[in-house]
Amino acid sequence: MSIRRVMPDIRSESMEESRGFYERLGFEEVMNLGWVMTLASPSNPTAQVTFMSRDMTGPVVPDLSVEVDDVDAAYAVMRESGAEIVHPLQDEEWGVRRFFVRDPDGHVVNVVSHR
């Protein structure tokens, strides 16, 4: 299992203002579903930040997203370790397969693979 990218997930009630702020730092919008928006560096596309007003299917807004090449393997490892699964492994309608897990400090991590 390898990590493809890691990005912060920021809960936001001011998505437009956040986009404007980060665009001034050089980020560009690469995805926007209304409730979730991702901005990326044009020169380094894996340098990203995501803003969320809520999560469409998850019980909470995660603190961090980790994209892996094999989300099923990551899920198996986390379950076997006894980690708290906050949101079960599932396919989402926007083209990802993911689950949420709580880290030892209480942060919720969205572990995801694109289908």
C-alpha cells in the first residue's frame, strides 16, 4: 500500500472567501461539489487543501485526507489494529472508495482511493 497524497480538510462556512484567499496564494480550484471544494497548486498538483461545509455521507467533517493506492488493504489494516472506524468503507457517488478512522489523538482521517 502506498500513499499518493495527503491534504488537510478544513471545515468552512465561508467557501467563497476561502477560495479567494487561497487563490491569492497561488492555488486553483480543481474540484467543487458545493459542500466540498479542493484547491491545488498548479506547479505541484498533489499540494492541495480541501474545504468542507459538511460531509455528504460521513457523520463528521474529517480533519485530514490520505489518498492510498489500495483503500481495501488500508481498511483491513486499520480494522485488524483495533482502530475506531468512524465511517465504514464504501463507494461514493462522486467516484471514490473511502472510510474514516480516528487516530490516537482523536483526529478523523478520511482514507480514500479513486475508482
